Amino acid sequence: MKGLHGGDAAFGEDLGMNIGGLRDEKIENDYHWLARNVEGKRFAAREKMADVKIARNRDPCVTTRSTKKKAVPRTDYMAMVEKRLKRMEARIMNIVPKEEQNSTLSVVRANVKPPIPGTLPSKNSTGKKRPAEEAFGPELDNWSKSARKDGNGNGKGSGNQGSKSNTSQAQAEEESKLLKEGADKLPSLELQEHLAEVFFESIYGQTYHLLHKPSFMMKLKDEALPPVLVLSVCACAARFSDHVELDTEPAFLRGEEWAAEARTIVLNRYDWPNLTILTCLLILAFHEFGTCQGGRSWSLAGQAIRMAQALQLHKDLDHDPEKRDPNDGGNFTKLSFIDREIRRRTMWACFLMDRFESSGTGRPTIIKEEDLEIQLPIKEHMFLFDIPGQTENLRGEIAHAISPGGQMANPKQNMGVAAYVIRSIAIYSNVITYFSQGGNEKDPHPMWHPESKYPSLVKQLEDFQNAMPDDMVYNVENLRTHKTEGLANQLIFLYVVIQQTILTLNRFAVPLEPGGPLSKAPKEFVTKLGVKAMEAAESIAQLIADGEPHSITAPFIGFCAFSASTILTLGAFSKNPKLEASSKKNLTITVTYLAKMKKYWGMLHWMSEKLKTQFRICADNAVAGSNGTLNSVSLHYGDWFEQFPHGVSKSDYEDPAAPIKKEKGDDAVLEHKSNLATVEKICPRPPLARTTTKPKTGQGKNQKNPIFITTLTTSTIRPRTNNA
């Protein structure tokens, strides 16, 4: 029996365990490593000695040292170029529409390195890389041919459609965000519905006809409205709400939290025009108008007007120029009658806001009347119940006089109170432009001259009143009819605007002091203007009294009450017993209404203070026995912008209160001192009348009495009729 190894040499060789052979190979490898190591040390020593010698002799180094890395091709640079090309291709694929990506994906990325002339490979070459001419030549030719436009100017090319599709896709994404952004700031659904009802009851139609109530309320209950629109409506309507959750003061600042959130959302989307953002801009501009934020209101209104023009709302289109219907071959989306009417009413709201915001000194209008190619709003019940109809435009023209049935249509029968409100405000704006924006100064003739522009303005207003249809004349029967439709406040608003225009035409034409612009005017002309101004002021007061049960809440009516009060104040101190009695009665109506409305519209508080100042001056002059420097306050509706460009403080809208006594530390244990005051401390006694001798009859000729007061005391005021 042999041992484990035995004597068989083949056993170890078969298993690779030949010990002797491995040892010899290791010794040989160690020898070579030692030889290389020794040679390397010697080379390093020689190099070091050479460096020491060079440094000692300060000779230039000419030793050629071998680098650790050999020169290799810059393959990393080429790899970087390849990666950049791939990224560029990926970006191009994101831009190209999906329907064109199938043909693009099959194109192999070409070698963009220009070939050497004469070495262009043949088309049958089996290489994977192709030169740029072969790779992109046919595609560029096809693209250049397909990018041409047709005769209508519509691009047919893939590039044109691609850019439009990307823009439409981006806009669709922005619009989808509107359904979510601001949702965390919304009040409860019950409060939303309450404020929506308040909006349509107290704000809609006075003066702006925005939104379609049936559609809005249904979408609100289904929570399908963008939060920014709901926030805007809630912010504007909160001032008139009597809900228990909205009891803060002042009332015109109740919705400021919702307005701030809505304002942030719309300002972030000023470059994505759509009808929702436009409507929010108008509502917010109206809200800021009532919070004394003159700068914000002016800016938001300007953005709304430009956005409306970008959406082509000034044109009566039957399609949406911003949207295409994929189910109709990519044509523009057709608009229903309700949608077309909403577009028209939104544009008319922009027109009215432009006229109101520009009704001050030095603020010209933006929208030109001749640019409006749309018809006036249709009757309210036809709009609510989706009954198509045709009306006239602002200039009285008719676009298509033939109805769909082939019979002649009468557009005047389809025109409701909203259409006549727009026409009345257009006339009022022309009058304001004449008196406050330099129109009378540019007139080469005086106002009493037949060729002056002033008689044409008077005739324009008279023609408008005479052309009023029977169902729009102001009387008890028509007021009752409009009340059944919920439009009584709009009818009253229409006639307040008419009377305010008459007041402006005659009040600004009367010189308030001797030496005024009409000091050389005929006496009959001045007397006639004075009588008309007083009649218009009394008519405004009576219209406000008639509208007390009908919720007339427009801020412009508050301004009309202020303007009428300035004239009625002069009549109350005219020393004509009959005129004084009627003026004081009507003045009570206008002042009471102004005091009520200043809670909801902040700028009316400033007008109320101006009126108090005038009344105080008149009372002091009456006690003194002379008219003194009696004058009428002359303000425009838009002049408050200069007074409150950036809001108000509490001192601007609160009445002065008695200071509260602060307790000191040394009397903390003593009796509490009452903060109450007697009536004598709050309301001082009126000054006693002087018992001096009365001036002689001829003495008044030397005093500087206004011509306006003279005409009022010597004229007879015609009684007011029911048809205003």
C-alpha cells in the first residue's frame, strides 16, 4: 500500500501541485521585479542629482522628462459632443407634435462632421452614420414646403401647427389650474350661495351686466366654478350682506381677504387671456373702486379692456377665436347664443367701466365708440331663457335686418333697459369730456352760439329721450312692470343717469361767481340753465325716493345724490320761501341716501364731508345776512382717484369720536370715571342771529353774489311730472 503521495510524479502534475515548478517561477519573477526596482531607483537618483546641479549653477533645465501618461486621442471630447447631440434631439422630439414623431423616430442621427469634397459616400453605403446633407435634406425640403400659408393666412405647416398646439396645450394646463388654485380660501358653500344671491340682487345690472345667473348658480352648486371667480363675486358682494359671519366694519372692506387672493391669481395670469380672468378683473376693479383703491381700480380696468380687445370681444363673432374644435376638423369652436351674448355684455361692461373711470379731469378714455362692432344687450328675459334676438348697435345701426324666418325683424323690440343704460352713459361721457377734458376750451364758439358743440350735446340728449319707447318711459305702470321682472332698480338707474346728464349740462355752464366763463352770456340763457339745473336736482332726489324699496345701490347714484345736494343746498338758502321749502325736503332725501351708501362705498364718505363743508358755509353766510363767498362744490365722479390713490385710513371714513380717558396707575383703586358726555358737549349751540340793521335794497348790487343764486330766486321752478 502506497502513501498519500506515493512515488508517482504524475499525481502531483495532474492536480497542478508541482511544488518545484512553482518555486522556480516565483524566483524568476522576483528577480525581474528587483531588477526593475533597482534600475528605477538609480534613474530617480540621477534625475535628482541633475536637478541639484542645475539649481546650483542656475542653468536652464533642458532635461527631457517622460510624462506619466502617454498622448492619447481626445475621445472624451467626442463623447461630450455625442451627449449634447442626443440632448438636442430629445428637446426637438418634445417640440414636434405627436402625430409627426413616428416619421422622426425612424431617422438615424447623422454624423454632422462635413465630409471632405469628393469623398461623399454612395447611397448604397452600409455605414451607420450619414452626412448632414443626406440625413436632413429631404426632411428640410418637406418642412419648408409644408410651412407655407394658404390664401386666408392660416398656416398649414407642421411648425406653425406645432407651435399653436404647444401654446394651446400650455394654455389648457393654465386653465385647468384655475379649477384648483384658491380653493383653500373659499368660504363655505352655504355662504357662497348667499353671497351669489346678494351679488345678483344688489350689484348685477347696476351698472354692469356680468355673468349668466342660471348657469352661474348651477355650476356653483355643483362646485364646477373656478375658485378665483367665486372669490371675486364674494368679495364684491360681501359689503351688502347681512350674514352673521360678515358683521365687520367698515362694510366696504369686508371682502378684502377674498379680493386679495383673487387679485393674486388674476395678476399671475395677465398674459393668458380668457373670459374667466377678464370677468374677475372687471369685478375686482369694481370692488377696488368702492374700497378707495384708485390706483388698483384704474390698473385692473385697463388690463380688462386690453384683454377684451385681445379676445376680440369688440367684434360680433359666431366662433371663439382662441379655441378650436378637434371633432370639427380643427375649425374654430362655434358659440351658442348665450355665449355670444355673454361676450357682448362683457365688452359693454368694459366700455362702461372705461367711461366711469375716465369721468375725471385728465383721464382720457381708451375704447372708441366706432371700434365697437357688437349689438347692444338683449332684453333680460330673452337672455335668461335663451331666446335669440337682434338689437341695434351703439350708433343705431342694424347688422342684419332679416330674421332667420325670412321676415323683417324689429331690433328695438328686443332692446331692454340695459341697452338704454349704455346709450345714456355714452352721452354722459361725451358731456363730461366737453366740460372737464378741454372740450369747451377747444370750442371756437361760446356755448350760447348756435354753431357751438354745446347745443349739439343738448340736442343729442333730447333726441335720446324723445326716442324712448313707451315701455321704457318712467311712470308708475312701467316701474311696476319692471319690478315683476326684478329690473325696477335698473330702470331707476337709467333715469338717474339722464337727470345727472341734464344737471351736468346746465350746472357746469353756469358761472358760480361774477367774471366766470359766462359773464358775457345773455341773461335769458343763464336763467334757463339755472332753472334746468334745479329741476334735474329735484328729479334725482325724487328718483332716489322712489327707488328706496328697490335696492338701488350703485356708487354712481351716490355721486348723483351728492351732485344734486350741492345744487339743493344753494336752493335751501336762496331766500325764496317756495324754493327753500322744496329744496330742504329734497335735500333731506339725498343726504340720507348719501349717509346710507357711504358705508358700502368708501369714496362717498369724502363727498359727504365736502357737502357738509358747503352747507356750513351757506349757513354761516345766511346768519351773517349776506351770501359772502357762497359757492357750489364742483367735483367729477372720477376725481376721488386723486384723493385716495392707495386706500383710506380709519380717519378718512369714520366720524370723529370723543377721546377715551386712560386710567393712570396711581388712581387704579379709585372710582371709575364715566366716558359719557352730554348733548351740549357733542353738538354745540348754533350761533345767534345778529341784530344789526338789514342792508338796503340797492346794497346787493355791490356784493359779489353768484349769478346762479340770483337766477334761482327770480325764477319759477316747474313742477315735476311722473315721466321725469
